[in-house]
Amino acid sequence: MQININTDSTIERNVGLDQHVQSVVESAISRFRENITRVEVHLSDNNSQKSVDGDNRCLMEARITGYQPIAVSDHAATLHQAIAGAAEKLKRAIDSALGRLHDSKRHASGKIPATADVEADEVNE
């Protein structure tokens, strides 16, 4: 899984920031590692726009094998809070998307989960 970090001209990019973003993203979505090819992270400071939620924004877009790209963003008072918030949103969005993808594949193949077989046997007894 490749993680690309992009910043606007108002944010000073350094090794510490890159390492922080890498660790937060990897810990949030590590269980989906085999399904994700790339994550794009865009950091910006919207100080001139004075957003209600906070001046710092983190946008994350995950490229998932066999699925449309998933993008989320978070605004916060600090850049670290925005990164953590976006990573959490991305984790939930990927979990939801992959769940739907696996459900549609399972229904298309006609496979029924083992728990459904047990419930059907209990009803027949």
C-alpha cells in the first residue's frame, strides 16, 4: 500500500509530518492492506476561508482493488486532529464499502453464510 502526501503552500511539510501521517493512516486501515493500492492524503490550511469546523483540512482518498475510489475529509482546529478524524472516517468508509462488495459477490455466487444453514436446520426441527 502506497501513501502519498500532498500539502498546500500554507503548510510546512517535513519528515515528522510525513511520518505522523504514515503511522496514523497505516494503523487506521492496516486490516484492509491487501485491498488498497494507494492512499492520497491532501493537507491544507483554510485560514483565509474561516470554516466553522476549523481551519485545517485533511482529505484522504483510498484506491481499492475492484471498487471505486473512496474519499473523505475532516476539518479541525489542528492538523493532527484533522488527520486523525479523516483516518477514522476512511476506515469506516472502507469497511462499509468492502462489506457491500463482499456481500454482492456472495449473493451473485449463491453462497449462503453458514449461520443461515444452522438457523434453517433449527426451524425444520
